[in-house]
Amino acid sequence: MNEPVRSTPPSAPTGASSDVVRVQQLAAARDEIVSRLRQRIIGQDEVVELLLIALFARGHGLFVGVPGLAKTLLITTLADALSLHSNRIQFTPDLMPSDVTGTDVLEEDSTTGKRHFRFIPGPVFTNILLADEVNRAPPKTQAALLQSMAEGQVTASGNTYALEQPYLVFATQNPIEQEGTYPLPEAQLDRFLFQIDVRYPSPHEEVEIVKRTTAPMLTTITPVLSSKDIIGFQDLVPRVPVADHVVQHAVTLVRASRPEDSKASELVRKNVAFGAGPRASQGLIIGAKARAILHGRYAAEIEDVRALVEPVLKHRLVMNFRAEAEGVTAEAVIEDIKQSIEP
């Protein structure tokens, strides 16, 4: 694999000032990464932004969009730009858990004649895993991903295997075909930091997509960062300072999604069965920290929190029957929450 092209010198001062320097390095590297993605991906600026935030916040992403919007290409291009390995699993109704995590095979030593089991790692052993149409697999297979997402390790046949870091899962769902699917349980949905909606391109972007994809592909992606660099930046994110009032604002926004809370609006009380839990508050803050340093700022601000409210809350809200009957969407509820809770 090609050596990554560093946009800034790898060395940095030690002590408190080194984190500030690292933030500047990441902001410069972000521009380089986006430039690499633009060689293959047209448009989808918000999707790219959330993808990078999830990456450096060590969060998993749930992509929701119709087929043909370059979700797979985006993930593989990101892996190429970051010197990471990627695997793709096409989830189907007959997919077994061992097809995801790996399996033991019986082998015989040709010299001694002794038999033993050898573990064959599954596609989950990678840096970036694309779980395509994850809601087509039965719950038992979906659950095979849960340990890897939560703990960064896999248990098979009584043995636990650590996954190489960085490790991220990006799953996709098709919003228009629900026949023969198994909705993800709330416990697994809560493990995704963001729900990332992939929308249709603009007319101009679609023309450019057609022109580019029907011509010879000549672009080779040069890596920007190494896996060691990425882990270093991931370790930097939790150290980013955040003021108490910013944390309080994030918690207030999340609590306002719960119909029994005193800050809940009338729209929330009437249409939400269950609001988001504390993991959503954690997601808002860690996501805000990652967003801040990707933009070259060494402090998370309220604007960072508010920019991430929809992708953090959307898949965590459980709407009631009234909302379904009256066509009240999670997006409408989240917008109402943002308007009712001022900065």
C-alpha cells in the first residue's frame, strides 16, 4: 500500500501546546481527505462531513438511502485515503452469525496426525466494515455485530479475539423496501453514533456523476493518513475542552425528546413514545468535539452540538401510533425540539 502523503510535519511539540498543534494538523489533513474523496464522490457534502466526524469520534454510522447513491464507493474511497482495510458484507436472510464473525475449522497435522481447530476470521476483522442492507439479516446475525461495535472484539467458540484498531461499522438500510426485513432493535440502533441520510444528488451533480462514471476511471487515491495517525487523532478528541454550558445544552436537547420531561414540547408529548437515552447526550458531545477539531478549533461550541442534533437523535426516537397515523416524522419532532430549546 502507498505511504500516506502528510500535509503537515509528523513531529509536534510536547506538553499542553501539542494538542493545539495536532488540531491544526487534523484540520489540514481533513482538507486533503475531502480532496481525495472528491476524486470519486460528487456532492454529498453533509454525508462526507458526518462520515469524518464519526471516524474520529470512534462512532459507527447508519446510512439510510435508496440504492445507487455511492454509499459503498464512499466507504471504500475513505479506506483508500486513510490506509485502512475495508470489507463489505451483503446481509441476506440466510446469513449466519459465523459468516460475519468467523468460524472454526478442523485441521489435521500431516506430521503427527493430530487434529485441532483453527479459527478462520470473518469479514468483521477489518478496519472499516460496510454492512450492506443490515436489516435484511435475521436478529441473531444482526446481534453478531453488536459485540464488535460495543467492545471492539469478537467471541467465537469460547475464545475472544480483539479487532484491529481503528474499527468502525457503517451499515446501510434501504428506506423504500421493507418486505422481508428485520427492523434493527433499539439496543443496536443506539450503538450507532449517527443516522446519515444519503439523498438524491442535485441535477447538476447527477449530470457530472453520469459523465464521470461512464468514462474511464483514471484516479488512484493516495493515502493522506496512516492508521497510527488516525488512532492518535481519535485519542485527541476526548481531550478537547468543552464548557459546562455546552454540555448542559446538549443534555437539555436530549431530555426534551422524552415525552415525560418538563422541557418536552406539545409535539413531543403527543407523538413520541420513547425519547433518546443518555448515550445520545454522550454522542452529541463527542461528536461536537470531533467536529470542532476537524474545523481547526480546539474547543467544542454550542453550534457544533446543534449541527449534530438530527443525526444523533433521529434513529433513537420511537414514534407512537398517533405519529404514524398523522404523518408526523422524527425530523419534524427534532426541528421542534431545536426551536423550543434556544442556545
